Amino acid sequence: MPLTVEEAFQRYQQEHPRIEAAANATKTHLDNRAARKGITCQVSARAKELSSFNTKVYRKGYTDPWTQITDKAGVRLVVPHRGLLGPALELVKESLEVIEVQDYRDNHDDEYRLSYPRLHVQAVMFGAEKDPDGVPYQCEIQLRTEAVDLWSRMSHRLLYKPGVTPPPDVSRSLYRLIALVELYDLEVERGVEAMAQHPELVRSNLLLDMAEQVYRTLTDHPYSRDLSQDVLDVLAQTIDDADAYGERLADFVECHRKRIQRAYADYGPTSDHFLKHGRYMLASQPESLIIFERLTNARFRLKGTWDGQLPETMLTDMAEIWGVAL
């Protein structure tokens, strides 16, 4: 028998912490899988706010709200350009049990009408979290480009949040922007393809993307991309197969996760070591993960490549943190 609105809300309130935990586990899982595959993306996840649950029941007029609200948890996977949506979708299919895919990226039935390029996946969340009935928790995964994500967040505030129907000219203006979003995505994709003709740039950028993806599973501290680029230009010279390195780095971090977390706590930007001495700047950078891996598996090659290109103290500081001698 379907739950009433009040019963569904009470149940959701009770299960909200478990749903939130499952959403966070799913985010971490997708982050790690993306790093292994070398797919650049930003993953975020959260359980639906309690107030939003009730509001959706009211707006939609659901008769069986517990069953009909399928986005009790939402995951958003944002990629830099349209060309990565396909690989991102395959990543989700390989990583989670998929229930349904709604793919309207190329829905051009009406050539005179612009529409939101919806790409949503309903999937079982990662991990062992289940509801009291023994049913695994599900989530709705939205896959977007950065441009579509910007448009969607802005338009959602204007079109859906006020509680009233916006004037037609406002709706029309927002949907006209879809044309600019399409153009932007195409130009970004074209630029990425052009950059691919310069392997030396691609290797460094690829390594940074891999490192950042895993780094975000450990900390959300900001970092200097300029410093990363300088260091990665050197680190790239110590890695023979950059395309396959993402999986190796993810495995290394998973094996040494607690050790790395201690290193960040002891030497990161908020640590006493850093505040007192102003050193160990690389300990708050994504490339620190690659340095730790290289110190473990290719220490002498790393030192030989580093010498003469970057300050020696930067490497010796990282070796000190990792507990190895150079």
C-alpha cells in the first residue's frame, strides 16, 4: 500500500543520513573510476534536501511519493566539452548498475526548437547501503558539459524556483542561450582536438587531470595550476605510458591512502610545518600524488630528471615527507 505524503516524508527524514552516505560513496567511486580511465570530470553528489522532498511532492501531485521520487539522491558529472559525454556515460555504465538512460543530446525532431540536451541516468548507488525493505538505494545522475551545467543552474533558478510561470519573453531568452551553449561546446571540442596535435602539452595536461581527479577524493584544498604545470612538465619525462598511468596512480593512492592523508595533515597548507617554515608547498598540490608514486617506484629516475630543471629543495622536502632518502 502506498505511503501517504506525511509517511513518505517521515521515512525520508529517517533514512536521509544513509542516503547521503551512499551518495558520497558513489561520488568517490566515480572519481576513482574516472581517474583510472583518464576522463576529466567534476563529480558532485548529495541527498535531496528534506524541504525539496516535500516541495516536489506538492508540485508533482504524486500519489505514491516514496516510489515516484526517484532522485532522492542526485549525482552530477560535469565534463569540459561534449566530446567527453560519451566516455563519461560509458564510465557510469561500467561502474554502476544502470536502471535507465535518458539520452536526448541529439533530439532534433523539431529543427526550429532549441531544447535542453538532457542526459540522465538512473542507477543503483555504489556500496552496500539499502533501505529497511532491503532495496538498494538509487540515484539520478546528470551528465553535462560545463557550459550546459552553467546554463542549467542559471535557468533553473529563473524558470522553476519563483513558484510562478515566468513571462514568455524570459523563457524564450533563456532557451535562445542554448544556441550559444552548443556553439561554445563545439568550439571547446575543436580546441581540444587541435591541442592533441601537440603531444608534449597533452601529456602534462593528461597527468594533471588524472592527479586532480584522485586528489579531490582526499582534499578540497585549492592549488596553483601554474605550479602544477611547471612540475608536471618534469614529471611527464619520468612516465613512459601516460595513457595507462591513471589506473596505476589510482591503485597507488588506494594502497597508501591513509599514509597520504597523514602527509597532507602534517605538511599541508594548514599544518604547523607549513605555517612555521613556509616550505612543503608541493604537499598541497595534486602532483604530490605523482611525486609520492615516483619516489616509491622510480626514485632515481625522478631525481635524475628533476636535477637542473626545478629547485632541489622542492624534491627533498617531498622525499622527507614520504620518508625516503635521495
